[in-house]
Amino acid sequence: MELIVALGLIVFKVAFLIAILLLLPLPLTWLERKIAGHIQQRMGPMRVGWHGLLQPVADGIKLLTKEDHIPAEADRFLFKLAPILALAPPFVVFVAIPFGETVSVLGAEITLYVSNMNVALLFVFAVIGIEVYGVIFGGWAANSKYAVLGSLRTCAQMISYEIPMGFAVIGVVMLAQSMSLLEIVRAQADVWNIVYQPVGFFVFFVAGLAEAQRIPFDLAEAEGDLGAGFHTEYSGIRFAFFMVSEYAIMLLVSVLVVILFFGGWNGVLLPLPPILWFVLKVAFFVYVFIWFRFTFPRYRYDQLMAIGWKVLLPLSMANIIITGVLLGATAAP
Amino acid sequence: MSHAGDKVGTWIGWAFFADLANALALTFGYMFSRSVTMQYPDKEKWLPYARYRGHHFLKRDDEGEIKCVACELCAKICPCDCIEVIPYEDEKGNRHPAKFEIDTARCLFCGLCEDACPADAIALGQQYEFSSFSSRDLVIGRDDLLGKPGKATTGGAVVAARLNTEHDVLVETSELQGYNWWRNIRRT
């Protein structure tokens, strides 16, 4: 009986998480278009629903009913596999992400995470690394030069930026003495990691922008020079898969930034409920992502590589060494 | 000295992404600026300036008689040959058009007919919404031309409007007090 309740709870949590992740791109696309519009002195979508609120629903219906086109020369198996490979990892990663400690519902304490892994951080990086296969397969299988060029760029970019991203996190792990995201947040109860790890945050955030393939690092789908990069040949619901995956990764990077550097659900000054603090911080970083997109131009490819290897990697290395020295110096006596 | 100081300042600025921060501040400011979008045809409509050359109209004189004397100068000067005038003589001996047709599908709205007219009878007015599903409907006859709206008087403004799907005319203005659209654009 105990086991069934526990299993049911996990199934419920996972279903809830999937529902949220699948539905969240709807308000996010609306928000992105609205913010884009207002930054460019336009209004954005206005005609479907109040201030265009139902526009993403209309777009979703349009994508669902469009022809699912597969190019004649495409590798059909890989072409169909790629969107799933792109979509699944961001969803899997959220299993390891805690959204809070516990809430009591009807007298029972329910934890706000699906699983508390002791190597959650490693799990996150390992699984998110799989996402690049979706992009590479998608570009390769379409048998189109734009798509191949886009996926080649993505491949190099993702691999280059995963290294500084992983190194940037090591400082946080050293401070918390744990790789469990729950422990990392608990370690920040008094002082957030951003105070101790500003360089780590900078490296992680820039690398996260590149991982999420957002401007200024959206070379994979640079509309101007590549059509749409790896998903040039995709249409209909398969294209929607890539879009959802993109938004899920953007959300994931925001969540990771908040958990690792901005104290997770620990609040300051205002005694808001922890989950609200968490949502507010994540929303802020999602806004920053969108804000960046409509402010900065795209980096050139060699600049992208130079930033990854010549700036971020040495910075993250130096960050580890300095953090280690300072930790050793304070813990010596 | 000051030059070197500038250089150091530039480097410090680069190290702390002063230019990126400036860009972010600029776009953030623009996010709260007034939008320049004109919500046509849902809410607003642009009234053109008085010199705008829209749909043609024929004028009447003080007695209500059509001003046109059917001299056919407009038909002669028309560069795309889209005006057809057939005159007749009424009982008082005055020349008037029995038929006055403009093919607006071919018209290029140059306004030469307005300039050529010796009787000040034809002019290009403010109306610009006359799309049609058939090019035949775009041939406008004498009586229709007499009823078309004249030159704009409150030109250069946005007026409240709403979509009217019951009539052929898409937009029906409900008030003439417009605000000056250009003045409201934020300049920084």
C-alpha cells in the first residue's frame, strides 16, 4: 500500500511536470512576441483574444494541421527520430530539478521534486548532452545544405560551450560540498552563490545562452545566412517539437542559474512563499533571455569559438583555482 | 594624457561590458515607450492629408448641376486612357456628360485630370478603400463619382474606426477628432 501511494505520487508528479513543460511554450511564445513588439515600438499580436493571448493556441492548431513534409532524399528514420531526440532530454532533466522543499497537502508532506539524486548536477549535464544528437541528426537526415551547415555549427558550439559550463559549476559544487541540487540550494540559505561566484555565474550564463542557442549565440539557426539551420526542412508538428525543446532548454538554463547561483527558493527581504520566490527568479531570467534576443546582434562564427575557448574556458579554470585556494585558506585552521 | 586616459576608460568599459549594458538599457527603455502601430482596421484609421490623391469625385455647382462640361480634356490628358466621356446638350444649351466612366483598375492616380479640368469639376479625394473582387466593379460611372467623398479636411490624423463587415466599405469612422499620430512617436 505504501509502495502504491509512493508510486502514484511519482506518476502524478511526472505527469504534472510534463503537462507544465508542454504547455509553458504557449505563454512563452506570446511573451516573446509581445516583448519583441514593444522593444521595437510595435504591439505584437493583438487580434486573437485579449491582446493576442490566444495567438499561441492558434499557432499550435496551425502547426498540428499543417502538412508533415519529409524531403524525398531524406533519411526517413533519422528524420523522424531527431525531433524526439531533441525533445526528450530537456524533459528528462527536469526529473532531477527540485522546485522547493516540501508542501503539506491534506496533512501529508509532499516533496517538490521527483527525485533527489546525490549526483543531480552530473545527471543534468549528462542528459542535456544528448540533446545535441537531435540537432545533428535533424540536420544530417534532411539532406539539405542549410540544415547540414546549421547542425555542424551547432555540434561545434554545443561541445565547445559544454566544457566551460561544466567547469563553471565546479566552483558551486566546491562551496556546497555536494552535487545534489537540493544540497546546493540548502547551502545558499544565508548567502547566495552569486556573491562568492560572480565569475562562475558569468561563465555559466554565457555558456547557457550558447547551449540554449539563443541570440547572441544562435548560429545554429541563423535565419539570415542559413534559412533556419537544422530545422529548415521540418514542418508541422515535428517543427513544433524543436520549438518546444528550445523553450524547455531556455527554461532549464534559467532554472539552473537560479538554483546554482541565485539561492533557488531562498528569499530575501520579502516573506513570500518559497515556490513563488523560485518562480519569480526563473521568470526574471526567462525575461532576460528574451530581452537579450532583441538587443544583441549575432556573433560571427570565429568570434563564437574565440569566446568559448579563449575567454570562458580560462575564466572558468581560474575560477576553480581561486575558489579552491580561498576555500583552503579559510578552512585551514 | 587625456587620450591615454580615454583609452584606459575604453578598456575598462569593455571589460565590464559597458556597451552591452548601454544597449540593454536602451531596449528596456523602448519597451515602455508608446507603440507606433496603427490598429487599422480594428480601432483606428488614417485620414490622409488634404493633398492626398485617392478616389476621384465629380463636383456640383451651387445650383446642384454637375460642373463637368464634358470637354474631354481629362480623357485626353489621362496617361493610361482610363476616362471615357460622352457629352450631351441639355435643354438650356449647356454641355454635360451623358456618360463619365473612370476605370480605377487602370488609373494610376497621377491627378493630371484634376489639373487639366477647366471647370474644376473632377478631383481626387480622400477615399482609399475601394478594393473589389471583380475588376468590372472598379469601373465607376458618373452618378457614383458624384457621391464620392471629397478632399480631406482633418488630414494627417488617426481617427477612431471599427471594422464594418455588413457594407462594402471596410471602415466606418465614428468621430472626426483625431490625435496627431506623428507627434506621439517617442524620439530619443
